[in-house]
Amino acid sequence: MTTITDDVPAEAPSGHGHGLPSDAQYVKIALLLAFITVLEVGTYFIEEATTTLLVGILVPMMVVKFMIVAGYFMHLKYDNPIFRRIFLFGVCLAVVVFGIMLTTFGFFSDDFLRFPG
């Protein structure tokens, strides 16, 4: 004789059998994000940095942080790959539009950073 509980799979009730990050992994991810944030704040102290250099340093760090947060905290790493592609497309589109906007307004010329002498 079988009971109802014998037919229930050992996985999660909703049928999602994928593993999620453990508490220790969340702490490691948080420490990695904190380290990247320290690097971003550290760019403030680069005295001779040009605008192009700062944008070239900060934009990749921004993209990496976004992908880490979207991948782990929003669980995209464990979901259907189409969701990752949608977020990746959104990030790429945002970077391209941001770059076009910066170029249009002459942001890379460093003229607006010069103080009147």
C-alpha cells in the first residue's frame, strides 16, 4: 500500500530542483561586491585621472556588479537562460546609449573639468 507522501518527490514542492546559493556563498558575494565598491571609491583618489580613464575603469565595474547582483540575488544564474540574455541585452543597450550620450555632449573632452584660472 502506498501513501500520498510516497509519491511526493524529494525536491522543492514547486518542482524546482536547482540549487540556490548557500548563506556562505551570499557572504562571499557580498564581500566581492564590497571589494568592487572599494575599488570604485578608490578611483576618487586618482589625482591625474582623465575622464576617459575614469569612465573606462568605472563602467566595466558597474557592469560586473550588475551582473553579479542579477545573477545571484535575482537568481538568474539558476533560471531559464532567456532571462540572463534579456538582462545582458539590457546592460549592453544601456552602456551603448550612455556612451552615445557622453560622446554627444562632449564628455570625453575634459573641458568641463578645467577650473577657471
